[in-house]
Amino acid sequence: MNNKLDRIGQIRSFNRFYTNLLGLLDRTLLKSAYSLTEVRVLFELNRLSRATASKIVKLLNLDPAYLSRILSSFEEKKLIRKERSNKDMRQQLISLTSQGQHAISELQEKANEQIKMLLTNVTDMDQNQLVIAMKIIRTILGSEPEKPDIYSIRSHKPGDIGYITYRHGVIYAKEYQLDETFEAYVAKYMAEFIEKYDAAKDHLWIIEKGSEIVGSIAIVKLNDTVAQLRWLIVEPHERNKGIGTKLTLEALSFSKLKGYQKIILGTFSDLKIARKIYSKNGFKLIKSKNHHIWGQNLTEERWELNLER
């Protein structure tokens, strides 16, 4: 009996400690433009890609009326969009817009910085023990066993060209309202890539989660010393997991190995997350141009990376 009471006391003591720790961590997030509950809703929408309001209510144990007010505020700020479910027209599916993705990216960075500060004086060995202990707690107390995410990177194979083109068309239409001429643009240059494919200087990487394609990137030869980075894309529900950075590093490593001296890429200013990846890996913005293309007024950009430095 005494052992059981002691265990209960230890768990309650840990609960008080961890609750206070979370309170300290939450203070930084509360310095953002969003309340803590709004942050939790944004994180869940990002994790799920699309969800109904009732699912968010259940996951976060929120009052439906309170969530409704939060979602209305998000709509006014253009952070979310709502669309009818194909399976049940009575339900609305909620997902993040490009502005919402940008907001969650900034919040993710703040959250990561908090944890880095928390672990500043903790040794690598102790950090590993901490992670193991957390996994043990989740395994014992979790209602369902957590399945680890297993990702693999491979070279392209038949079927990939059409699928990557299709996902560019769908994602860019949904997130940036680009019209079908953008998909045609992607299709044209992907076809050209295959027709002129040189295995010694070109490469297209596909990243999969299980059997699902969740991202891609390519290096395309322009001449013996200059390559172009193209078709970096990550599925919305798999963002903020380092996939874009992993793909970019693969492309850079390949380019150095093949003797390229420079890599160029084209993008547009609305692609906030991708631009951060490029900047972080040493690419510099060289020039920009405002014009009407793919059904929208966009600021096209050219970035370059000098590999000789």
C-alpha cells in the first residue's frame, strides 16, 4: 500500500514540475500574435493537413463555440481555408493557407529555440536519456502505440514524372491560386529533363514515407559547370519535419561531387519556407522581377550558390 501511495506521490510531483516547465516554455509562444490555444489549433492543423472542427474539438478538448471564434479569426487573417468534404458534404475540412503555413513555420522556429535554450547546459548523453524517458512515458500511458515515421530517398522511376507534375499543379493551385498554365510549365520542363537526362550530371530524388511520395527535388545540368535546382516540393502534411532541408543537402552534395561550380534556381517571393531553406544553405538572391504569370501577379526571383567558395 505504501509503495502504491509513494508512486502516486512521485507521479503527482513530476506532474507539478512538468506543468510549471510547460508554463515557462509557453511564455515565449504567448509573445507571438496568437494565444496559446490558437497556437495549439495551428499546430494540429499543420500536423493533420486537413481536419474537421469536431476533430479539433475532440483532440484539444475545446469548447465548440470557443473554437468557432478562433477559426473565424483565422479566416479573417487568411490563415485557413474551408472546403466541403467529398465524402460528406455536410462536413467542412479546414486546412492552412500559405499565410498559415508561414505563421506555423515561425512558431515552429520559436518552439525549437525554446527547447534549444532548455537543453543548453544538458550533455548529449543526458539529452538522449531524456528522449528515451519521454518515449517510455508515451508508450506506457499512450492509448495507442506510436508508429515511427520511416522515410527513404530514392532516384526517380517510371510514373514519378507524371505524379510530381500533378502534385505541383494541385498544391500550387490550392496554396497560391496558380492556374493550369503553371502545371503545363512544370510538365514541359520535366519532359525535357527526361528527354535529355544525363545520369552523370542530372538527378531527380524522390522521398517516400512508407510507399507514399511526400517530396522531390532535382539537379538539372545547364552546362559543365552550372546546374539548376528544380522541383523542390514537400507535401503539406509532411512539412516542418526537415524534409526540404534533407532534399536540398542531397542535391548540394551531388552537385559538389559532380564538379559543378554554381547552382541557380528560380522561385517566387511567396514561397517563404523554401526561401528560408535556400538562404540557410548559402543561396543568395540575385534579382527579382514583378509580372503577371500563371494567373497571378508574382515576384519571380533568381537565386545562386557559388560552390567554389
